Amino acid sequence: MLVISRRIGESFLIGDDIVATVVDITGGKVVLGLNAPKEVAIRRNEVLQIGELNAQAAAGGNINMNGFAKMYKKRFSGQKPK
């Protein structure tokens, strides 16, 4: 993995035709702007992972749910059940 430090407004190239620019940094969140040719697909990794889980569920495969209950409790702790 290559780690690059950039400030707001600074850019870096990916290959010859993709430019990534740091648009904003707020707290622990970095906002990137990507300039790429239309034929280059840019996808978020978590969306691909959800698609894989959906495909497994549709095929009747086993889905690894380790950690789901812990994450669910942490996210929704303090809320009363309906």
C-alpha cells in the first residue's frame, strides 16, 4: 500500500489519466474529488461487499455474521425496542 500525504487542494495522479484531489478534511474524514475518464468505473468498496453478501444470500450460501450482534448493539444502544 502506498500512503500519500496531501493538504486541501493538493492532488495526485493514478495512472496517466486519473486525478485525485483533496477537497476537504473534517475531523477524521477526508473528502476526495476524482477526475477520471467516463469509461473508468469508480466504485465504493463497501457497496461491492454488500453486493457479494446479497449474492451469497440469494444462492443460499452461508454468510459470516461474526461481529454483527456486537456492532448492532453498539450502534443502537440506548434505544428502546419497539
